[in-house]
Amino acid sequence: MDEMSHKGTSRRGFLRAGLAAGGALTALGTAARASGPDPLITEVQPWASQLGDGVDVAPYGMPIRFEEHVIRRNVEWLTAETASSINFTPLHELDGIITPNGLCFERHHGGAAEIAKSDWRLMINGLVETPLVFTFADLMRFPRVNKIHFLECAANGGMEWAGAQLNGCQFTHGMIHNVMYTGVMLKDILAEAGVKTEGKWLLAEGADASGMTRSIPMEKALDDCMIAFKMNGEMLRKEQGYPARLVVPGWEGNMWIKWIRRLEVGDQPWEQREETSKYTDTMEDGRSRRWTWVMDAKSVITNPSPQAPITHGPGRTVITGVAWSGRGTIPRVDVTLNGGKTWFPARMDGPSLDKSMHRFYYEFDWDGSELLLQSRAVDSTGYVQPTKNQLRAFRGVNSVYHNNGIATWWVKPDGSAENVEIS
Amino acid sequence: MSRFLNVLLASTLLAGPAMAEKIGLGRAALPEEITAWDIDVRPDGQGLPEGSGSVADGEELFSEKCAVCHGEFGEGVDNWPKLSGGQGTLDRDDPDKTIGSYWPYLSTAFDYVHRAMPFGQAQTLAADEVYAIVAYILYNNDLVEDDFVLSRENFTEVVLPNAEGFFFDDRDQTEVPAFTVEPCMENCKEKAEVTMRAAVLDVTPDDPTDDAATLIAAAAPAPEPAASPAPVSVAVAKPPVAAGYTISTDPALISAGEKVFKTCASCHKIGEGAKNATGPIMTGIVGRQAGTIEGFKYSKPMQEAGAGGLVWTPDNIAAYLRDPKGFVPKNKMAFNGLKKQDDIDAVIAYIASHGG
């Protein structure tokens, strides 16, 4: 079936077709035998005979049309308006650890500002020896660094506190991306203005219509924060803060101010909207945790998952997923097939970098029976990703933010998977 | 150790965190530049501008500029934030988090209204207007009387009810030790049964590509693939436009109009697939009877204007955009209007390029 016919048929029609086909699949098993010669092999295909596109058909290349379903998606009922909203990275369609630029989830509070490099200014003021203004050209004259870091929204998984709600890891875990940033260390920029001794806090401010602001402790600002202008080698996308954004490794995404225009040094935090009324975690007794900046270790199985069922029937099956921690690296991920009764170490593959996404695999022979799939990350500090119930024991269910609990996919004999809660 | 080194060491320690050497990039920021951008306000009042505003003035401003999303009393419309009420709900399921029930500092409300509101028209409010709107929000939360006037002088005297309701991140003392244990690998629990299902709740966006059965069916050998459907063409009916007007189709003007429309876009969507938001869709609005976009809840005055024969001819759109409140009094659009004729011409050309 090609992707065109797939698109045109109604969802319900497919549901019926799928149920019928699912039964047949199980019976087929894996050692499929060819019923006759495959015309894709025996007949000369058009692409093997006629010329394909020449160079420059797409001066800036896009994915082939067969992949056009691989997109960020929005959950409309979550927010009132797309200019102050979020969409989600299609984790179930990705592999490795790098998120392609066009698939990095978007979170705006006043829409994506459009600012030319020539119109960009960065001001440093407050408790500094000399308040300064930089142009983009100035920024390019600082020493550059390249770092791969995950950016996770504090609200990632926020809809799942009270129970399984959204059916797909794109929606339950897709407020995250992992790219290589090229930029300048924040400490080098601050040094130009000269931070005064009493300067313990930094206010970072965006140039967008929300005037996004966050207070960052100076210790973090001078440690590993960057002002980045490139992601995965090219200029930042508009929706990721073109031409320059803040990078705050391992800390919640809201602090990574996009379209950054100002850094103010002060002796106390500013208590802005996004660090008081939002991004604070309300506990069962009604009191709320603040300054919950570090993102705890977390993992998710991306395949199979509700949007990416097992389509080949019983036999060799590849489980894969991603894991990350705001406290370091992920040396280990465990996978369970039976809801946590028995666990197996997954195989980590690809670069293992500080505060970056990690990729894991677990290959096994599926017997076609029901599975309760979970993954459990263990980070380099020894912190073990908790179950949702372990988290709820500390926080209740009104916390909204920082849900790093273990997710469960219920895989059924037809290969479909569903987001569930288990005992 | 030489005296020079001692001095160097002492000064390094005094300087606090180790800083890199200066390169000499950037230029000095001018005082008027700092004033223009540094508008942040702290809980101790640092950053508050001169000024004051009363609950009464705030009520009027709020009704004009804020109520379209937040409701006349800050009760919130649809998914837009609720600003008042909710006290005593923080320890319940789905707590009602408003400025009165949740926000710890009033300075945050002033700072945020000043920097980011009204939504889509940020930084258009004068300091006195911000004081008045914040005073009215306090009044709606039963925190001040109706004769209250908020000013720079009395600002820090206002303490919000949940000021003491926060504590610092304690995960390192509570959760981290509890979760930093050797993980169990075998015989970890007796039972694992499904207790809740996302598919039963069914709130996931509907799309064939995220439907498991669809994908399984797509991957299965399909004896008779469904025929590719013919592309559905959406014909945009051309409503009659009053004679005598020509709408420019100059691409440069349309493009300029697209930029102007950004001011409108926070409430009005346009183009194929556009849906009503805070305001009705603008697709095909030119030449249409006022107050008739399906599914949009118009104000009574706008419905009446349409029923009375108001049609969105280019001239009428221009007059409305010049003075929204004057052209259709008491309609609910929270927009002061476009002042420049060039902007009006451009935005009409842009809107007309989407049907009409």
C-alpha cells in the first residue's frame, strides 16, 4: 500500500481493515516465503531506467515525499492559541541521538519572532563594570564551542500525571530535542562587561512579544551556559530563537531564552512570571516547589509505541528508545517486557555525552503475546528513573511539571501499542 | 611568595567567580538604551516606574484591553488564563491557580502585564495603565476595596495570599536519595495489570498516521490497495463585492499586508484550514455580511450590525480598522485600530488575497 492511498482512507475504515489484517499477520509468522518472484526485482523499475531529479531541484533539500508524515504535531485542546502553545517532536520516527532542525518541538509564549542578524542587539546591564551592547558581528568574534545537549520542556509528560492520557510518545515525551549547538560561552561574554562581586543572579530576556525572562544563578551562568547561534551546523531556526538563544545544559527548557536580547546582573532573583506562577511544582498539601531547574533522568521506548506498532508479526523485534539526564550521562537503561517483573539491560549505542540524549536498543524474539513495555534509565550519578507511583508518593498528581516517571506501552498480539498505567 | 603574587591572589579571590580575560568587544550601552529595555520589576520594588492607577480606571481598561481573553472579572474565557478566584484550592485536585490564589509576588503581575500584555500588543500600556489594571486584578481577587489606588509608593505593601506557599527545590534531600538505589532486575513484583488506558480516554489528536491499526494495515500485504483518492479541490466562492471598489492584487502590497496582519494574527486566523480563535477567521471576509462567520460567538452589537445590513466592503473594513470601537460601538474586538492608511490598504489587499 503506498502512502497516497493510506492518506485518503477514513480512520474508521482503516481500523476495521487493521483488525482483520492483524489476525492474518499473527498466523503468517516471520519466516515468510515468497509466493512467486517479486516484480520489484524481476521487472525493471522506472527509477532504474529513467533519470531522476538533477541537482538543484531543491537548493535547500527537504525529506523525500514518502516521509512527509514525519512532522511536529500540536494538541489543539491544550492551549487557546498557537502563538502561545507547544508542538511535539515525532520521537517515534527518529533514531540516533540528533534531532533534525525542522522536527525540534516548538514552544512559544508570544509567537516566533522574526529578527534579522543586522537587527539583533545583545545588552548587558545591571551590576557590571561597563554596561555593553553587542551586535551579531561582535558575537562572531568570541571563541566558539560546540556542544550537544538535550532541551526538555519542564512540562514534558505533564498531561500524564493523573494517568495515561495521550496515546503516542510524540505527545507524552515529545517536548524534547537534542542538537549540536555552536556558540559562545556565556562567561566569555559576561567578562567583557565585568560582573561585580555582588552579582549573584542573571536575568536573561528575549526580544519576542512575550518578553520572556528567567532568573539564572550566576554559578550556572558562569559554568556551562552558552549563547548559541547555530544548531546542527546551520543557523538557528526562527522558531528556535534565530539569530541567538541561551543554552542552559541539563536545566528546564523554559530557561533557554530564545531571541535573546538582554542579560542583567543582579544581587537577587527577579521572580518573573515563568519562575513563580509557572514552572513551579505544586505538591499534595498545596505548597509548591520552586527553582526546580535540573531535569531528572528519564527514558522512553520510541519503538514500538502507540504511533509505531509492531507491523511484522512475531519473531525478531527491535525495541529502541532514548534516555537523558540533567545530571550527567546515561551509562545504563533497562527494559522490561512484563511490566517490571523482570528487567534486562538494554544495549547503549552512539555517543554518550554529558546532558545529551542517549540511544538504547533491545533486540528479542517476540512470541506474539501481550507485552507491558517499559524502560528505566540509570544516570551517571546512580539515580534510577522512578515509576510514576514512586513520583506520586512525593508529589501527588497536581505537580504539572517535571514528570520523569516510567511510561508503559501495552503491546497487543496484533502488534498495536497503547499508553497505559499498570499496577 | 612574592608580594606581587599575594596581591594578585587576593584580588582574584575578591573578584569572586573566575572570569575570562576581556577581549574588548562590544560598545558601552547608553543610559537611554538601558532605560528602554530594562523594564523588569523585582519583589522589592526595584524597577517600578513612577505612576499610579485606580481600581475604577483599571476596570475600564481591563474591559477594553483584557476582558476579551480573561473575561470581565478575570474569570478567563475558554483556555485563556483565569486571573482571579481559586483561593483555598491549591491542595485539591486541579487547583485553580490565579494571581490571587497562587502568585507569590505582585511585582510579577506588574512586570508581566507591562512587558507582555495585551497579548499581541505588548509594551503598549503606559505605567499608569499598568498600575490601574493590576489594581483592578487585586480588586477582583477581593484583596483591595473599590476605592483603592495602586502606586509606586504603596506597591510593596501589598502581600499576596500565597506569598509563603513556596519552598526551595528539595529533591536532593528527598527524591534523589530515595531513587539512587540498586535497581531490581528479577522477581521485582508479583502483578502488573493495566489500570488505566489512554485509548479509553481518547483525547489524542485524530490522524491516520498515529493510528496503530492503520499502520499495521499499511504494512500488511495488501491484495487490493485502495485507489488513490482524487485531490479534493476547495473552491473559494467569490462573494459579491460592492461595485466601485478595486482591491489591489499588487504582490508587494499583499506582502506588506501580510506583515501588518501579524498584529491581527494573535486573534484572527486566515487561509486554508484556518479556524476561529479569539476572533473569527478572516478567510473570505471581504464582501461578507458582518457577524456571519460560522461557529464564532459574536458580540450582540456585531450581530445586530450584520443583521442591519453591514457588509464588509473594503470601505467598511477600512473604516472599522481606523476606529473599531467607533464604527461598531461595544463590539468585542480589543484593538485600538490602525492609524496609517498605507497599513489599512495593505492589510485589506492581504485579506482579500484569501478569498472575497
